[in-house]
Amino acid sequence: MALKRLEAGKRMSSAVIHNGMAYLAGFVAEAAAGRSVKEQTADILQQIDATLKAAGTNKTNIVKANIWLTDIKTWAEMNEAWDAWVVPGQTPARATVESRLAAPGLDVEIMVEAAIVKKAAPAKKAAPAKKAAKKPAKKAAKKKGRR
């Protein structure tokens, strides 16, 4: 199966789709850069929603999330936005760590992997049994009686 790249750029793609999975790049805040961790997280999650949609999936199919914070003390603030976003009972495996990020004012980075789940086709109605299938059984019964 070939790879499909979304928004392929010089350095990276926003997502790579392969073998029924969407692997998203790490996203940082765009509109909320320099703002609170909660606002940055909400901004990132909107970007992730849009990218997942373009990949043919959604947040309920995320299997794994990695989150980087420049200050682990902001973990609760990040979780406020995260908890408002995730669907209860549909939460992914997740890790959150503290790390320096690429530029000042970027305090959160999130990377996810999601399954691309195809909807099952409606079941076809079974064809009625053919009468011919019953004839061999009758013939076998007649042969037994002739012996």
C-alpha cells in the first residue's frame, strides 16, 4: 500500500497515511502562540481535528497521543482543554513529558496517531434456499430404501 502525505512540505508533512493509520506530525499553536497553555492546547486540538478529518478519521479513533510541555507544572492547565475535547470512553493511550520546544511562546506540542476506520457496508439479504438443494437428500433417502 502506498503512502499518502497530507500537506507535504519541504521539511515534513502534516500527516502520513499508511496501512489504515494516520500518523500526524507534532502540532504547536498557531493562533494562540504566546498565550496560556490552555489556549495553546485548544488551538492545537482544533488543528488536529481538521487534519484528522482530511485523513478520513476523527478524534474517537486516536490510538496514541504524545504531549510535550515546556513546564510540567502546566499539566493541569493543558488537561482542562484536553478533557473538554476528548470523548469520554474514547480516550487514547497518552504520554505527557516536559521538554524544550522549538521557539519561545510555544509551550505545548501534541502528536497523535489514529486509525482510519471504514464503515461496514450494509449486510446483503441472503438469497432464499433453492429447491434443488433438497432433491439430492430425497434421492439419497430413496436409495437407502432400495437396498
